[in-house]
Amino acid sequence: MNRVGTILAVAWVAILLVGCSAARWPAADSESLAAQIDVGIITVLPEEYHAVLRKLQNVRSVMEPDGRPNVYLWALGEIRSEGRQTPYRVVVAMAGGSGEVSGALATKETIDRWRPRDVLLVGIAGGIHDAVDLGDVVISTQIWAYEHGHLGSRYDSGGLFVYQADSALVDAAVALASDWRRRIEVTAPDQDLLPEVVVGKTASGNKVIENSSSAYFGESLRSNTSIVSVDMEGAGAGAAVESDRDMGGVTGFLMIRGISDLVEKGEEKSGDGGDQGRNPQRDVWKKYAADVAASFAAALIETNWPD
């Protein structure tokens, strides 16, 4: 079993549980289902999913054959591009749960079901202070699964589980003109902050990182100063794409994240339980950050996609 095998093997059990509660969607026409998909977009949260759908044209929902549930709420849509005879055909998925397993499963199943030429992971992420601002867009050149390491008297992340973004997609994103911002539909909580595009590395793991000084995450950050954001699904998605490539696939991969909250600096707080997973800053910025990421992704596909 290769190094991503453990994630995918353990994760397979989760699809059975998710499938029991998934809603069914009206059927899309057979021609759309059979068409070549250019881009698969993976989202995690409902805010991310609907933000992407708002950027598409001719959106159609999907019902799986034989009455099977549409586990990932796959929906088909198009993005028209000037100078291209046919629009780019897009399938959008919602993982529905956070973490490496969720990201791996949603990406693997989308690749297996639709065989897109490229996969984008689009949504929100946490940002590292002094590297990004709230509402910025992060283009990840590399995703570092920071939890895979050696834990002795101190934690050594090792840097062995690293997933690279497709260089052609990164180059296209870097070269995208700034008028992508006109697509943003959600009002920023702080209108003095103009979203910028930041290119760098993302640290990915199953923990919600609230403080960069924590003993666990701090070692990863200190050993890789080019990390600009943190997320929970990127490593799983990267693992699924790498696994497909190991089997002969040629799917391209890129992650586009809007910054919804900033990882705090300073001493780690002790004895502060709080509401697990609740971050007031994230609650305020989540919808805007999701729309910013979706706006950038749609503009990239429409105006600067590397065919």
C-alpha cells in the first residue's frame, strides 16, 4: 500500500455513513452526464459550495443511476470563455465534513466518477499573521501534511507528506489579471481591506489551528517559514490526486482558499475550553472568504485557463 493508501482505506468506511443521509437531486440530461468534464471543483462547507454554483452558468443537478444517493451533491455547470467555441464543463462537489479523510474521499470519488482534467479545491482557510490578511486569496504551491511526523520529546514534522500543485495551474493563477475582484458578490465585513493574491505553502491537518505558538503546530511553522495558510482538507485532496496519478491518471491539481480567520500569535492559552470549532472571526468572514475564492476560481477558468 502506498503512503496515501492508509488515508483512503480508512476513509472508505465513511462513505457508507455519509450515503445514508444524502439527499437526492433531480436528474441531469444524459448528454451532460456523458460529456467530458474539464474541471472538478471540491468544496467542503455549504457556503463554499453555493458560492461556486453562483459563478457557473447552466447549472444542473445530478441523480445517480439506479436511485443511488448523490453523496457529494454533484452538480454540473459551465463557464463560458471568450475565444473558446465550447464552455468549460464543471462538476462541483461538497465533501460535507472537514478533515483529511473527507477531502480525500470527495476528491477520489469525483475523479473516479467524472474523470475531470483538473481538480480545484476551493473554499476558506486560516491565514498566518504577517503573511496574509482577512479576505485574501491564497494559491497553494505546496500542501504539507504537518501531522505526519515523529513525536518524541519534541515533535518533528519531517516534511515527508508533501503534495505539489500543478505548476501550469499555479502559473496561470499568478498571471491572472486583477479584474477578477469585480465578480465578488458578498460585501466584505471590513471594506477597507482589498483582497490580494498570496502565493505560498499550506499546512494541512485534522486539527483546527487557533494559535501559531502551540507546541504541536509551532514546530511545523518554524521549520517551514514559507507557510502562509492552514487548512484541514488539502492534504487529503492532494493524496487522492497523487494516488490517481500512481494508477496512471494525469489529473491536474490546485488549491484556492479565501482567508476567513487569522491564526493568533503569542503564548498558547491554557484551560480555555470554549466552543470547540467555533471562531467568531471565522463566522464573520466565512461567507465573504468563500465568495472571494469562488470568484477567483471562476475568473481563472474563464480568462486564463491553461488548455
